[in-house]
Amino acid sequence: MSAAPGTARAMLAPPHSLANPCRSMRSYLDFEKPVAEFEAKVEELRALAANGEGVAIGDEIAKLEAKANQALKDLYASLTPWQKALVARHPQRPHVSDYVRSLITEFVPLAGDRKFGEDEAILGGFGRFRGEPVCVIGQEKGSTTEERLRHNFGMARPEGYRKAVRLMEMADRFGLPVLTLVDTAGAYPGIGAEERGQAEAIARSTDTCLGLGVPNVAVVIGEGGSGGAIAIATANRVLMLEHAIYSVISPEGAASILWHDSSRAQDAATNMKITAQDLIKFGVIDKIVPEPPGGAHRNAEAMFTTVGDAVEQAFAELKGLSATEVREQRYAKFLAIGRTL
């Protein structure tokens, strides 16, 4: 077992707020305009108070903050599927490296598939989750432009999925549970990836997930795109964040196929049933993990704690099962999807 070049600290970029000073500046989605206006006014009043230009404006700030918070809650209580897609893709949304940094101690990342090379779209290794040894695998999108290019925007090539297979088989051999964090628009569709057997690599990764004799838990933290997601999400328990999306194709891609018009992505998102609230009804996922008001990017630390608690509970439900029982439970779960009788 060999660690990736460099240390674990080098593999995991600093937290968003440290990696990019501009991340402290909140980014608003189009539909969040009412909240943006309230919060802009709050910041203006705070600046006046800091300069000593305001007189007794504390009450006014409190009122505006209350209005902003209420507007945020109202907006996020009734998001459309397309708006949820935008939230799932929010540039400030926590990524896999953030969850690993927060939830996993003694993390040792591994690199390479032992066949072709390293794929940094897939981050994987071993560490401890709340004191217990675990294998962690996830798609890392990156936060800065440089990171996004290095991680290929979270779109893995065949070597990425073969690395995932390597790690899952190692975890199975040593009896370690597997935690996967899903956040990808889909597997990379480039010519080189196809030449190196992208479809076969995805299929083998999915098959490895199904055949594990140890419990595995998957969490869709942002986008769960097509086979690129299912390759590491075929788990005993599939959790999904409240405003994440999980689909066979992107809304834009579906609109292009159905109507030859990618601008109808909003219609596609509505018809595709891509939200956590839809998917739990169909049995595709097992649990919805609530997000802080305004989405995971508004309070990342609270999100990490909530995800950690949900993952701990999921593993606890599977504890004590034999390898055969773990496999049978997983088979039954996926064979039941789509059945009406």
C-alpha cells in the first residue's frame, strides 16, 4: 500500500475560506436576489456603525437580519428542481476534500490504479471516522480555477474508477467499511477516456460496490450524475443532502435530447424527478440529510456535523451483519427499486 506523492496535507487543499480569500464574499444565485438586497443593507449599516457614522442602528440591523433570514427560509422551503440543481452546483458548496478534512482523522490518501496512472478527480484513502477505521472515496471538483482543472471538475476517467476499485477491494480484504461521497456531473466523456475503457471501468466499479462484504454508505453531497455517480454509490445505504440532485443525465443534456433545446433545462429538471424529495419516494435513496437554511454553503461546519451524524447512524444500522448478510441486503435494496408489486 503506497501513499500518494506528498503528504495528506498536500493532497487536501486548505479549507475554502483559506484557499481563496474571495470565498469570504458570498456568491448569490439569481433567485436569491431578495436575500442579497437585505444582506447588502445590513453590511452597509454595519460599515456605518464601524466608522462611528451611525447612531443607535443596532435595532435596525437586527430587524433587517431577521427579514433576510426569513426570506432565506421562505425561498429554500419551496425551491423548484432547477433551483435545487443550481444550489447543488453552487461554487461555494463544500466539496469532498472539505468533508474529509472535517470528518476523517489520520487520513492517508492513495494514488494510482496500478494500470495506467493517477486521476485526481477521485480522492480516496484510509483514515478514521469518529475513531473507527474506514475507507473513503469521493469525487473532488476543486474550488479555485487551478484546482478545478487539476481535478477535471470532478469528472473521473477510467483510471479514477479503477483506483476506486483498488481501494474498495483493499477495504474488503481488511474488513473496513467504505464511505463514498458523490459529487460529479458525470464520468469524463473524452476520447482518451473512451479509448481506455470508460464504460468497462464504471461497470467494474459498480460491480465491486455490489460485491463488497463490508458495509458501504454513500452520500450524494452535490451532483450525482449518471454512471459516474452510481459507480461509487451502489451502497447499503444511500444518503442525499436536501438540496442535492441525482439523475441519469444533466437537465441540460436531457433538454438537448428531448427538445433539441438546452435552454429548456428547467422543464427537464422538473420532469426528471432529480431531487432528494422525489427520489426517496421511489426508494432510490434511503435518507434525506437536512441542510442549513440557505444551503450547505451557508454553514459548512453545521453541514459536516449533520452529515457525520447521519453516516454514523447508517453504519450503526449495518454493524454486526455478516459479509453474506451485507451483500444480500444490498442486492435486495437495488433489486427493489422500480418494483410496483
